[in-house]
Amino acid sequence: MVSHTSASWLLLLLSPFASPALARNVSPRDAVPAKYHAAPYYPAPHGGWIGSWKEAYEKAHALVSQMTLAEKTNITSGVGMYMGTPCVGNSGSVDRLGFPQLCLQDSALGVASADNVTAFPAGITTGATWDKALMYARGVALGKEFRGKGANVHLGPTVGPIGRKPLGGRNWEGFGADPVLQAKAAALHIKGVQEQGVIATIKHLIGNEQEMFRMYNPLQPGYSANIDDRTLHELYLWPFAEAVHAGVGAVMTAYNAVNGSACSQHSTLINGLLKDELGFQGMVMSDWLSQISGVDSALAGLDLNMPGDTNIPLFGYSLWQYELTRSVLNGSVPLDRLNDMATRVVATWYKFNQDKDFPRPNFSSNTRARDGLLHPAAVLSPSGQVNWFVNVQNDHNVVARQVAQDAITLLKNDGSFLPLSNTQKISVFGTDAQVNPSGPNACANRACNRGTLGMGWGSGVADYPYFDDPISALKRRVGDVKFYNTDTFPGDVGKPAADEVAIVFISSDAGENTLTVENNHGDRDSDKLAAWHGGDKLVQKAAEKFSNVVVVVHTVGPLNLEPWIDLPSVKSVLFAHLPGQEAGESLTNILFGDASPCGHLPYSITKSASDYPASIANLKTFTFGQVQDTYSEGLYIDYRSLHKTSTSPRYAFGHGLSYTTFSFTNATLRPITPLTFSPPPRAPKSPTPSYSSTIPPASEAYYPPNFPKIWRYLYSWLPTTEADAAYAIGKAGTKTYPYPDGYATEQRPGPAAGGGEGGNPALWDVAWEVSVTVNNVGSKFAGKASAQVYLQHPAGNGYDNPVVQLRDFEKTRVLKPGESQVVTMRLTRRDVSVWDVVRQEWVAPGVGEGKDGYTVWIGEASDRLGVACYTGSGRCEGGLKGPV
Ligand code: NOJ
């Protein structure tokens, strides 16, 4: 959030816009380029037709059947910003029936704004481990901490942005610039969290690839991410599909528009793709303050408005709550839609057994004191105990440290310079080596880059319980460390001994657009791909003076390393990404060789920003009206784009060195499920809960007599006269709402590509299994290897495909010299398919009579693929140069 002073001024200025009557101020839509459509898709598909959710829906049906109109509308919206129980979002409750307020809490890397929690490494760091076991273990620990704090809904993981734009502000919250890396990491994160009975939220649907201009405000619509159907399916929606397949309970829509229509009221995205094609059975929430219409968003499939307010908060206005009650009474929102919304919310709660012993929130996002206001935004609020200081950390520092350590990516190691010895004389340069001297949490929402960078800024953060900084860890290890806590190379550095090592710490930060740091507006629009605080110069100067320089980089994403990467004294470069609280020992364990580095890049590092097409290299800047961000590069982001133009990166996607070396031998390919070109037809939907569709009596909306209202709290009741008037309109049926084009009320059978959670269940059939023996062929060091599988489509198959695409990956255990391990990876039907926009179906171009099959490449990085298997012949061979 912006600081309170500036926020209040802004709110005063904008207050006339806060009223619901003016909330549709952004219509009509701005024009988007031809070929980018937001076709209408109605009605919102009912939830409850998938077997694994049957029981939850039966229970939800029984509970919702007992609810009054105002009770149903109360649970589909927040009660207002800073109003409810002290989470970042708090839904309304139905105390009469035992349905509680749901506590929705950030972030994807830890319980935000809370004490006694673990500040885990960020998503991008987790992605850099390429380790499924760690992705899952981090999810388990996160889930336990959210549960321990009483948060029903975890607002993570983040897979949108995917990292299309290297300068995008929130790429670090996700796992890397590839749909499969994002998808598999997210699915394991969700599994870990939800096994603890906490509802995970996959976000942001979709196209939130830059921060600037993302939000609708009364003066300007959010930008439109213009994405074609195939690109949407194969790239941006892919991780969401996998999350739905993993059973994710909640989805958050993005702030921006897609193809001209705001995501929070986008019927194609929510009704069509998410709920019908992907078969999503949980609840869809808006991102905070992004709801811009009441009726239209309900019809488009939104189920939960967060935090309840209009997009100008804190005035006590909502587009739902009492307005949704009114809309159902006057007939503009069909009761059928409200029943489905409420059923989805309650079913999700039952699905994760939150009706049994789920703790109430025991912390406050608003204050660290024991006592505080119960409804801070009400000003005249009762107060009471809001913090119980429950410690949920357990031994989660262990998994946090392991993730931080296994993510560390060794990009360069000339002459096997690393690891260092404990007797090494070391000089350390850079403020990034030491924790922020004012304390690790000194800047709210981590909105500053002072001291070691452990996470980016914005809502995607957590407070550090402590910070193990690199300089302390180095001093614990070696006696002889000189620390220059400066980003300008000091003049008083004497002549180093010939074997003395300079370790230079540099960083690059980014975050959410609500806060600006050193002129970077969320996105890295000011510093771009350069190290912050003159870090590149610091490295150059150190390299002039010292003949052995090790560069440690804490960064949200790729940097331009060209100013110094080829300097002969820059011997080694480690990307430690965003390590969270465990920055120190995780790093020294690698620097001194207790473990070999085993992280791999979750994005490519190019030699120049212009190595990418302009559409992805550049952030969009201000224009009048809606900023148009057209994804003209289609499928070609990151390594796909570089391969297409035969551009060599400085370091390729997936690159990461070890202190040892590995060989990949004896690959085998095993067909599992025989494929046909198109998948078998889906099964029809099972019946969903049914309710009476008669508009309920107005009395179900009346305020209870003598109800003690809290000023500006959002309620779902209406004054009696207003409820009666709305009911009269509904009963007469004379007033018609201007429904969007294509509006319909008859439930659809669902598209051919649907049929289960994540789409047609046949898409998830394993088509081939590929195994390879990974050998540690070094003589000195043990280490873990990353095995990566990339798919190459047969040439000339009628579809334009990237040269290769990541499809699966595995990490070995620690292999001692001479040891080996067989790793097995899988290709599903979906993995070998393309989205055919005409057929509106996934098809597998490499199967069928007379077709050339696929080539399955295996190796340690996208540019080190020396082994190939051919699905046509079933043969595998090694010693190859690789496809790029
Ligand atoms: C806005 C962010 O975009 C979203 O990721 C977050 O969960 C909500 N705010 C709540 O803080």
C-alpha cells in the first residue's frame, strides 16, 4: 500500500468516484488490435460436477440451502479494507450456521505482516533449485505456518507474471520464465500447502506481466495484455491448468485487462477457460480493489470480491455486499449465479476440512502490539487483543536454508577457482553483504534495497524473524575477513596479497507498483538490467585491484553482466537469487565447498536487452486511454525467442555449473499410453447442486432490528424500504438489465477440451517415460545434478513450434564421485500437444501413421542437451551436439 498520508489525500481527491453508481466509469472498452478477442462466454458454469469435489459440494449444498439472501451475499465478499478480522482480506461470515469469516493472507513466500514466521526464499529462488522435493517441502512448511496463524486462504503461489518481460516487477514471486517450470513448481507448492488444510490461491489470472499501468482507476483503465488463443493456452494458462489439476482451491484474477476486457469481469477467462475448459471447482476472487462492476463481474464468473470495497476503498461502498443483495432482489443477477458463488465458497472450505478445528487468526496485519483496533478503518472502533504471538517457525529454517543453498547458481568458475579454503584471506565489498543496518524489516513491505537483498518488495513479502547475512556467515567461517561496507570502491584498499580474494556483493531489486523504490516503479524501469547502487563499477574496480574476484548476486531476475563478466580477474560468479532469511550459511556452504552448487538459471541471461524482440524487452509507458501491450511474439519468450533468432545468450536458461561434472548415459524411452492425434472424447458433466430459483422475499435482506452498525463496515443487508423497492422491481420483471452481448442462462455441456480438473483427463495421460543414468564423473566433489527434458516437434507438422520446450526435470540426490543414479521423467499427452485454434482442441502432431515422431532431448541445460530419444523409433543416443 502507499503510505498512509499520501493514501488519504488520494482517497479524498477520488472520493466522488467511490460511489457504486459511478463505478462503471471505464466503459466503453478501448479498442484492442484486430485478432485479439474477448468473446462472451455465459453463463457461469456451476461448480460441483467433478467427482473429487462431490462430498464437499453435497455438504455445501446442505449449508447454503439454509442461508438467507443476505447471508449468501455476505460470504461472497470481503467486509472492507482494514475492517474484519485482521488479515489482508476477510470475508463475511454466517455465524448462525457456523460459517466463519475467512482469513485471506499474503504471501507466496511466508505469512505476511506477522511475527514468529519463516521468511522463505522467494519463488524465483525455489524455481532455481529445479528440485521437486524441495518445491513440495517448502509448500508443506508454508502450509503449516499459514494454518498455525489461522489463515484459511494462502494467497500464493504466483505464476503470473511468468517473466515475459525481464524488467517486470513481480517475476521473482513466480518460479521462472517457462510454463513447465512454473506449472510443476506451483502444483507441488499447492499440494504441500493444501495437505495442511489451507486453501492455496493461484494468481494472477492473467497477463500481469508488468506492474506499471496495471490497475483500473477512475482516470485510466488498466493496460490490456493482448494474447492470442494459442499463446494463452500453451504459455500463460499452462501453469493455471496444472494448478487446477493439482486441485487448487482458489484463483485470483489479475488487475489488468486481457484483449480489452478487465480480468475481474472477463467471461472468456473465468467462465470459459477457467471454469468450463479447466473444470475449476473452487472460488475465483478479485485481486484487491480490482472489481469495477457489480452485475457484470458476477455474470462473468467472479465468486469473491476482495477486500470488498469499490476500487476506491475505505468509504464504506461496495459493488457487492448490499448491492449484490439488491441486484438479486431486482432480478439483475440471477439467484442461480449467487447460489453457485456461495456454494463454491462453502464447498472450498469443506473440501479442505476447515469445518473441523481450523484455528481462528491469532495475529494482526495492522499492528504488532498485543492490543489494537478491531476494525481499524472505522476510526471509532472497539479494541482488544489482536496478537497472540504464536510461533509457527518450527524447524522450517532447515528447508528454507536448503532451498536457498540449492538455488545458488554457479554461472562461471574459471580454472575451478571455487570452492575457497577456510584459510583464505578475504576482502568483502558491497552493502549487499550485510543486513540492513536499520534492521531487516526496517522498510515496510521491504520497499527499499538496503543491505542484503532477501526478497523483492510489495505484498509478496513476509517479515524476517532474523536475518542470517553473508558477512556474519563469512566471519564465522574464516578469521581473515576485511569488510568494506560500501558500494563505491574505497580508496584505502591496500595492495592485496597475490592469492587474496575479493568477494563483491551486488543486487537488483523489483516489486509491486504500489511502492516506488529508487525510482523503480515496481518494474525495473529505472535501473533496468544494471546492478543497483553502481554495482557493476564496484566489480570492475575490484577486478582492477584484485586478481581473484568472486561476484555474488542477489537479484530478482536477469542482469546485464557484460560490463565485467569477461574480465580475467572475475573468476567466479554466483547467483544467489533472493534467499530469504537464510542468506548467509547457505552461501558459505557453497563458497567453501561443503556442498557443490546445484542451482540452475530459471531464465536466460542475454548479452543485451535488444537480443529480445521489442515486445518483451521493453516496458509499456504512458499513453492516453488504455495502454495496449500486444504479445506479438506469441510463444517466443525467453529461450524460445533466442533459439528462434539463433541468438546465443551469455548464460542459457537452465545453465548452472557444479564443482564436479556429470555424464548422462544409457537413456531409454518407454511408451506408456498409446496416443491418437486427438484425445478421446471427454465424459459429460455430473449433476451439480440445485436450488430454488424464485427470488427470495425482501425480508431476507432487511437489516436486523437495532443492529449496531460499524461505520464504513460493509454489510450485505439493505434498509427495509430499499429491499422492498428492489423486490418490487424483480417481481414485476419490467426492468431489464443491459446484459452483455452473448449473455445466456442455460448451463452449457462444456467444451471438448474440458472434462476434468485441468481439462480433458486424457491430456494428463503419460505418453512416454524417459530414463537416463546420471553419473558423477568428477574425482573430487560430490554434487546433485539437474536433469532436464526438452521436446522438439517434428519439422513441417503444420504448426509453428519453438525449437525446444522444457517438459520435465528431476534433481538427483547427492552423488559422490563415481556414483550414479537413474532418473525418470515423463511426457504427458498435453506435453506433446499443441493447441489447435481452429479445432479448439489439443492435438499431438507427432503421432499417427506416417508421421515423424518427436525428439526428446535430455541434458543439464537448454544449451547442453547431448542425449536424444526418438518417439518414432524408440531409439536413444548420446554424444550429440544438441538442437541449438
Ligand atoms: C495485490 C496483489 O497483486 C496480490 O498478489 C495480493 O495478494 C493482494 N494485493 C493482497 O495483498
